[in-house]
Amino acid sequence: MPITLHASPKNLVFELEKQRLLGPDVQLVHPMFTVAEERAILAARGTSFATSPIGEVARPPEGGVVQLAELLQAKVPVSLSIDETVEGNADYFNVMRVLFKYHRHRLGATAPEVTAKRLVELATTDGAKALGLSDVTGSLTPGKRADLITVRTTDPNIFPASNPWDALVLSATPQNIDLVVADGRIMRSGGKFTSIDQDRIMSEITESNARLAAFASP
């Protein structure tokens, strides 16, 4: 069974290596404190690291930084993560956008270039690889599942989309998504959900919030 561990204290990789707990079936989340020797261990073990930049860039009293450049240079498998939606939302476009700009801001001209296209790869094909699903999904390839998202490029916030990678990373939002197909099933069409009753779900959420608020009140 694959293992994921959300933790990023200093010397974490050294400790896991000492306990013989690293391998290609392990995914770590929040790469903020690794040193070069640890990254070499991760690359040798095939252990992947997922970055959740929305939360990570807000962290530092501890002084950690999102080590995208270092991981890529060390050939450590990397992917992207939302992590949680308590203090944010499920906007994966924003995950790409924050990491893209943070990477440039942090390292400037000294940074190995991470293009918008590379960010989309981290969000799709590399995510599938990290989860051991690259033979099943992650790219539009004959024989894989029919998993597909189309994005309208005629909306004002994204038009004109002369470069598709820049459009997706720098401009797109979930509201631009027109079609979602999951394993051949149409889940969203024309910007509307087709497989769920959104009004009913929103009503249930409202009721649940009211119940929890009443329970939490002194």
C-alpha cells in the first residue's frame, strides 16, 4: 500500500533512511528543510516529494523555504498538492501560479528555469507518477483512462490565450473549466455539474454548518 507522510522537520529524511522506511512507494509532503545529502537519498530511493505551496509559503517562523529548485536539480520526483481546504480552496490553478511566482521571486535570475509548461507537467503527469498511476492516468495517451479537462479560453480573464501553458498557469481559474471527463464519465459540461445535485449539496452544507455552529456555541 502506498504511504504518504505530511511532515517537513529538519533531518526527517535521515531519520526515515535510518529506519529503512524510504522507497518508491513513499511520498513525502512539504519539502522545506532538506539538505543536499538528503535529496541524494530521496533520488536514490525513488521517494517522491509533493509541495503544497499555498500553505508552505505562509509558514516561516521556522525559516523553511519551498525547495522546488533543489529537488528538481537532485532528480527527486516532484509533484503538486493542495494539502487542505480549511484555510484555502481547491483551486489547483492557483497552486501552480503561486509556486511559479514564488520560485522566481525566491531565486530570481539564479533560478533554474521552471516554465509554465513544466508546472502543468508537475500538476498532471508527475502527479500520476508520484502516485504510481502513470500507466492509468496523467496524460492523454491511448490505453489510459479517459480523464480530461477542457478550459475555455474565450473568457475575459484568459483571452487571448496565445500560449496555452501561460494561460493555464497565469490566468485560468476553476470558473474557466468547461468540460470534465473522469474515466469516460462526463462530470461537468458547459461549466455545469452533470453528475451531482449542486443545490442539494449546498443546502446540506448550510444545514451542517448551522448544526456545528450551534454545537460549538458556549
